[in-house]
Amino acid sequence: MARELRRGKGVLEVDEARLREVWEKQKEGKGLIGGDPRRRPRWVHPIPPEPAPWFRLGQSSPEHRARLVRFLTEAPAEIEIGAGSGHFILDWAERHPGRHFLAFEVRWKFANKIYKKMMRRGITNLWVSDDDARATIPEVVPDESIEVFHILMPDPWWRPKHQAKRIFSPWFVDVLARKLKPGGILRFETDVEGYPEFVERLIAEHPLFVGHDPSLAERFADATPTLRQQWCMERGIPIFRRYFRKKEER
Ligand SMILES: C[S@@+](CC[C@H](N)C(=O)[O-])C[C@H]1O[C@@H](n2cnc3c(N)ncnc32)[C@H](O)[C@@H]1O
């Protein structure tokens, strides 16, 4: 597994001009991983039949979508974007039975792994989705419904021509702000130098967020590390952690 984990160049490059261009187009689906799921024909990878807790934007029925919305609103809800093999979210969901969780992992193989593990472990407060979270969250998740977004060790997408795939952009930060409850938290962790500053700048530009609050670290101090975090910790690679709160009032 370790062979698959690389540090890339180790420094994040930002091509402002190109980013501005792609951010404008992202709302229409450009840069979505696997393409825009709204326009995607039937996907080759099978998903369990409804009402199994798996959501796919292009294929789930309106009833299933309503089921997911109910699930997200009937208990305090948290969403992880880019859950990988689920090391963090499976334990976190298991240890917080009174809360509801949704894990996005666009790579079907990993999403399926998370699904199988949650079934085996009898975890009932977690849904998975193999959609690009940037397509599904704006359309499906109700405004002001989420207490915490976890974005842990996201792909940096180093090369300027791949920057459209980066999870953080001004419009997606705005989506996260709208979906968070007042006082809700955006938890972001990375080992990529330059990425914290990049995200902090986007957050500073958004009127609904307050800057990094290190005191929020305590709330997640006992969280199980993700696979990538374990890999970093074994090698003494520092992990930068940022916690942004949505303002209580507009
Ligand atoms: C670098 S890996 C980190 C995985 C895990 N969080 C960890 O720390 O081990 C980033 C993961 O996010 C997923 N991903 C990237 N962009 C995504 C998106 N827009 N929606 C859902 N998943 C995404 C990728 O498929 C990949 O598995």
C-alpha cells in the first residue's frame, strides 16, 4: 500500500490565471472527477439496491434521495470528502452512534470497500457515495444542515493543468459555507506545503467563515488517522491541521 502513497513535488503550485478560468466553469461540471454525474450514462460499477445506504446522483431514485436528506437532518450530521479506504470515518461513525455520517469517495473501489466494511461491522449511521462531492453536495445536501465537513489529506493536483480537480475553490468553499450549520466546522488536514495557506486565503475571502481556530483541534484529538496520515506519521512527515468555523450569525 505504501508504494501508492507519494509526496509528489511537496510544494503546491498555484496558477492564478488558469484557476480563475476553471472556477468559472466548475459550476457546469468541468473538472469533476469521472465527469459530471448528472450527465453520466449508467455507470459500470454496480451499487447495492435501494434502500441500501449508498447514493449516486445519476441513478438514485427520488425516494432514495429523500431518504438521504432525512438521514442528514434527523441527527447531527458530518460529511467526509475523499474518504479513501475509510480508516477515519468508519471508526468515527462507530464511536458516535448518535450522529449521522456521509462519506464521499469518488473511486468506486474504495467506496465499495468502505461499504463492505460498514456492513461487516454493523455500522448503521453511515452512508457512502461514489459521486464527485462537488456535484452532489450542492444539489442534494440541505442548506445549514451539516455540523462538520472533514477534508483530510486531499489530492493536491500539483500540475497547473489539473488544478480544476482540486477540491478547494472559491465556489466550493461557498457551497461548504452554505451547507454548514451556523457555528459548524470545516476540518482540513494536509501534509502538502503551501496548501494550508492556499485554503486559508480562500476562507479569509468568504464572509461566512472565521479564520483558523486551533482550539477546535481538541474536538478531533482522538480521531483515528487516515491511511495517508498513518503513512506520514510513520515517516515523521508533518501534518498541517486547520479548523474553520462558520459564523454563528450573518
Ligand atoms: C489523497 S487521497 C486521501 C484519502 C484519505 N483521506 C487519506 O487520507 O488516506 C484523496 C481521496 O479523495 C478522493 N477524492 C478526490 N476528490 C474527490 C471529490 N471531489 N469527491 C469525492 N472524492 C474525492 C480521491 O479519490 C482519493 O481517494
